[in-house]
Amino acid sequence: MTAEARTPTATPRSPAARELGMKATLLFPDREIVQRYYVPLVYTACRTCYSELEPDEIFRRATSGQVAAEKQQELIKKVIESGHGSTIEHIVFTFGISGVTRTLSHQLVRHRAGVAFDQQSQRYVNYKRPSYMVPGSIADAEPGLRDAFVAEMDESLELYGRLLGAGIPGEDARFVMPNATRTNLVMTTNLRALIHMSGLRLCTMAQWEIRRLFQLIRHEIFAVSPFLGSFLAPKCVPLGYCDEDRNRDGHCPIRPHKDEVLAAWAEKRAAARAVGRELPTV
């Protein structure tokens, strides 16, 4: 089916509309540390690239207020937008994440560069009362389907308990645990990796659970630094266009799809050539 023949679907609903029983808590740093040191530290990294001053002197001027906070932020914003990402690898954030599913954690740990994870072990933790998540689409389904799902989850986790009671090692009993089983983990990431992850996972094309997690993470960063939090956005925001294949029908309207952008460019170029002009290119 061609793009022209597709019927646009509705914009995906935000998973924030439903209580999912998951949490993301910024464990480190707190607001005072971020405001006192994090922006000056990134500023120091940025300014060192273009200054004859030694880094410790740049840092002293930034933390003492000799360089205004607004001036520091202006340089940082310019450098980040230029793609000079190494300057924001010097600051890290550590999150405590709880109540998410194994489905989500399998997606999350695919991010590797600039990220560290430690996850609750299904081998060493004997779950007394394992819990699970019911996806919204199943919770809203006709009662027979919803009840069958809940029964299947309860039965598999009840069997887990029976296996442990019979002396089966936890590392083997866990084989019956479904992907819906909840888990906890700790994640530490530098700002560059966090911006990259957020660009992918805040996109409306992302799976709903991990999209909600990054909404919570963004909220935590905004609480300690609205300036740094402003860089956590769907990737289409800094790009200026959407490059997701599944949005060729334009059902997510945040940014025009790149096909639309390229088509508009081709039209303008053809019109210019028709009058003997060439449009400038970078």
C-alpha cells in the first residue's frame, strides 16, 4: 500500500493516562549538586575546547558566579546542538527503577554505551509474592480474555511457588515466570546517553511501557534542572522531522515525516530550476 493510500491512524495515546504501578526515582545527584556543579562542569568541558585558560580556572569562575549561569547555559546549548556530545559525558545520573516488567528490562539493557545496570536477580531472589503487569489493551479487552490472562499469570506464578516448595532451585523455578513479571533495577547513565535513549523512547512509536518510564525519568531530571531536562525529548524535536518508517502516514503530528520534507524540497528545487535558478545546498 502506498503512503498516499494509507488512512492515518490516531496519534498514540500517552501511557501517562493509565496507572502502571512503576516508579523511576533519581537517586543521585540531588538538586543542590546539580545546580551547583553539573552545569559548571559541562560548561568547563565546553569552554576548555576553545580557551587558553586551564580547566580548574574555568571551573572556579563558573562555580563562583564570575560567569553568569545564563552565559554558561547559552554555550552548553550551542555545543549540544552542534553535536559535540563528549562534553556532556562528564555528568551522570543514577535512577532507582521499580515495578517495571521483564519485557521492559529486556529493551532497556539493549542500551550499552554510557549506561550501567544492576537488576533484581530471578536466580537469587525467591519471590514470596511475585507481581505482574496487565497491559492496558488486555485490561480493556472483553472480560473473557482479560480473565484468561490473569488466570494464566496467577497459575504460572503459583507454580513457581510450588516448585520452590518442592526444593527446585530458584534458578530453575524462574523458567515459568512470564515477561509480565515485575522487576527492579538501578541505572546510571551519562547525559549524552540519556539524551540518546530519551530521543528513542519518548517517541510515540516506542513501546508504551518504556515510553512511560522515560516520561518519569524526564520528570525527575526536570525537578533538579529544567535546563538539562529540556534536552530530553523525542528525537524528532532536535531533528526537525520524523524518520520513523511506521509514521509515513503522518498519524503522529509532532514533526512532518522526512518523506514530506524531501518532497517539499524537491518541489521547490524543480520550481527554481524552471526559472533558471539553483537552490543553495549545504
